[in-house]
Amino acid sequence: MESACQEIIRLAEKVMDGGQITPEEAGRLIRTKDEDTMLLLAMADKIRQKFGGSSVDFCAIINARSGHCQEDCKFCAQSGWYRTSAKVYRLLPEEQIIEAAKKAKAAGAVRVSLVTSADDSPLLPAVVIRTIPMSLKKLLQS
């Protein structure tokens, strides 16, 4: 029977040769034991190097609205269910978001994403939902 290390190497070679892993194989990789994690990471890096090279690009996020989220995500400092030191503010004005995107671009970002506390997009003003992404796209393309 194949050891976990042998399987990790075999599957990595399979992918590097242009193959794909099955859902069952992916499931076994997800359950990799702690002692084999470094090998899994090393083989994933070899795959990345083969298909993506060694260059990376820089993206940025803008926290467009912070705090008082109604979700109860225990890991998140923006949850309204817990006392945290996260800043609380409503949706930033479009001008402030665009200015933050300009700073991100100047620092080398090629993508900018907006994040907001809560999953209540319908509550965001429709004009902001339409305008900001278009403005950011134009900014990053210029």
C-alpha cells in the first residue's frame, strides 16, 4: 500500500504532467496529517512554479464599511455580537474609496476589492454599487 508521502508525490507529478486529481484524491490530500503537511506544501509550490512561475502580483482590499455586522462569525472582529477594538463606520464615501484605491495602485496593486461588514448588499446604495467598481476598474486600467 502507498504511504501518504508517496501519494502526495505521485499526485503532484500527475498534475505537473498535465493530469487532474479526482475528488477522492483531493479529499485524501485535505486530510493530510500534520507530519506530512510540509511535503504537501512543497509539492504544491512545485506545481505553482511549473504553471505560474515565480512572479506574483499585488492586490489590495479596502474596508469600505466596518463593524456592527449582524453575523455571528466567532473569528471576525467586525461581528456585532462581540466587543472588539475594530473601528466602526458606515460605508465610506466614494471619494475616500477611490483615494484609497489610488494609493493602492501607487503601491503596485493591480486589483482592488471592497469588503464590507455584513452580507446585506441590498442595503448599500445602488449608485455606489454601480459607480465604485467602474471607477476602480478605470483607475486600475489607467
